[in-house]
Amino acid sequence: MTEVAWNPLYGAPVYPAERYAALARRIGAILKTDNDVLLVQAEAVVALEAVATSLARPGLSALNVVTSPYGSWFGQWLRRGGADVIDLVAQPGRPIEAGAIAVALDANPAVSVLALVHAESASGILNPLPQIVALAAARGILTIVDAVASVGGHALDVDALGIDIAVIGPQKALGGPAGISALSVSRRAWELILHDEAPHDSILSLADLKAWADAGGALPGTPAPLEFFALEAALDRVEAEGLGQIVARHERAASASRAGLAALGASLWVPGEHASNLVTAVSPPSGIEASSITGFAAALGIDLSPGVGTGSSHLVRLNHTGPRANFQSVLANVAAYGAALRRAGLPANIDAASEAVVRIYSS
Ligand SMILES: *Cc1c(COP(=O)(O)O)cnc(C)c1O
């Protein structure tokens, strides 16, 4: 037999069952909610699909805001379950306007569920969540928020806003593991979910997850211990830094990125008040393709990426999420973007851009 070197992962201990409830409580504190918090043993897209699958049924009418592929998927999952879904599609790569939501809700009085993404890492936009949730609340409409990208990057106060279901993942601004996700569910949302034809015996069944949680905080199947230890470590780090401080770190990274790009004469895709704090999207000038900017940056070891989704592929995204929401990443991103322009023979004042980034980080 071939000798295999010893590896600590071979002996990963079982995650202690009594600690799931504590994890859920700590996530509830991050979301600022007293609602039930469920853990899902999969990346956040699975938690989103579970929400849509568990809510959908014939006769349910939903307004589904689409600002990226995540929103399109959510609408498809609802339709698959027989729901009537009105997709409200924003201008490509732009946030939805609260006014458009008000018009759609007035035109569709049967709507009882509204779904949207808070901040988009695909295009770097921020939807006006407080205004939208207030519009829904005034009409007694249940709200579902994909806060996977925004949690830790933006203020997210689930109970104060009255969000019925918020879905998060630790892998973006919180800098945690990607193989696990969580959601909060209000009492009102449970009333809608727990109906006679609700899906059961399915990994996408929130009713099943609730039954497991109510029975003592355990999860169905064999929980993957490494993910839970990693989540616990991420929560330790989040609590040590402080959620307010993490959001402030993302705000600073976003304003420094915007200031640096503005000093390069770059054209920001959305103004600051409509921009997410996670990534900054820029529309390259004519004369250079997004792919040649990202390729040039990659050769410098800097990971700039193209926009994702309709109307976003011409964009370049500067990522300042999670561990990248810091001075060195922001400065390197901006300098690499400027260097790519200069290489293409376009003007780029990298001195001024660096100065602008430094100024934000020194104030
Ligand atoms: C990242 C992200 C998700 C989850 O995607 P993963 O495949 O789990 O990384 C869902 N919604 C939004 C808005 C996201 O940014």
C-alpha cells in the first residue's frame, strides 16, 4: 500500500450538535432579528431555491424584482411551483427604482409576496431596500430579500425594516465559508409556508428544516463538520471586529475605489448612492475592451472581473468584498485599472488616483 502523509482533515471531529442553536442565534444577531434562523448545508443559491420552492403554489401571486441572474432564477423557481410571477426587470445593470415598485404593486393588487436582491455583486448596484420594504409592508405584502452579497457590507436591520425572509451566505462581506448559508423566517412567512401541500421530504423544504430545528437544533442528513467549524471561526472574527466596523470598512473601500477611479477620469457605472459597497463597476472608455483590462490586471496578479448578466458584460468590477475591503486591495485595483488604460495609450493619472485613495484612507 502507498504511504499517504498524515493530514489533520482525515480526523475532522463531528461538529457538536448542541452548537447549531448558538450559531443560529449569532446569525440572528448579525441580521438584527428575533425571527427563526435556519441553517442550510449548501451555498446560498440552494437556500434561495428552497425559499422559492417552499413558498410557491398555484394561486400565489408574486412580484419578483430582477436586477441580476439571481432574480431571474428566483422567478423561475416560483413559476416552477405554479405561482403567478410578475418579473419587474430593472434597466440592465441598474438598481430598481422604488417608484417602479409602487406602480407595479398598484397595478397588481393580488400580489402577496415581493422578492428582491439587496446589493448585487454582479453589477455593483444597491437597490433601495428600506423604501421597497416599506411599500410592501404598507400593503401587507410578504418580503423576501437576497442579502447574500449585502450582509456585512451594508446596514441590514431585518426586524426594524420588517423583512419576512432574509437569505445570507457567509462567503462575501463576512469572509466566511461558502458551503453553508442561512435564512431568517418571520411568523407571517411561516404561516404562508406551512400549508397542506407544502413540499416535504426534500432538501428544498423549509418545513422539514423547521421540524429538524424545532426538534433540538440538529440538521437533516450528516452535517459537514468542517463547514460548521469554519462558520464558527468566521463568526468569531466578525464579532471580534464588530459588524458596524465591517460595514464601515466596506463603505470606506467603496468610497476610496470611487475616488481613485474618478481621479483616473473613469466613468462610474452608478452614482455612489446607488452603488454597492462590495464591488465598484466602471464602464471602460472606448478604445479598450473590458477583457483586455482584466487580462492586463491578471498578469499583475490583480483580480479585476467583468460584469455578470445582461447589460453588465462591458463593465469592469473592482472587488472590495470581505478580506479585500482594505487599503492594499483598493489601491492595487485602482492602480491596475489605470495601468491597463495607460498601456492601451489612454490617459490615466495614476499618481492622482493613488493620492485620492490615500486621502480617503487617511481621513
Ligand atoms: C453571491 C450571491 C449569491 C450566492 O451565490 P453563491 O453561488 O452561493 O456564491 C446569491 N445572491 C447574490 C445577490 C449574490 O451576490
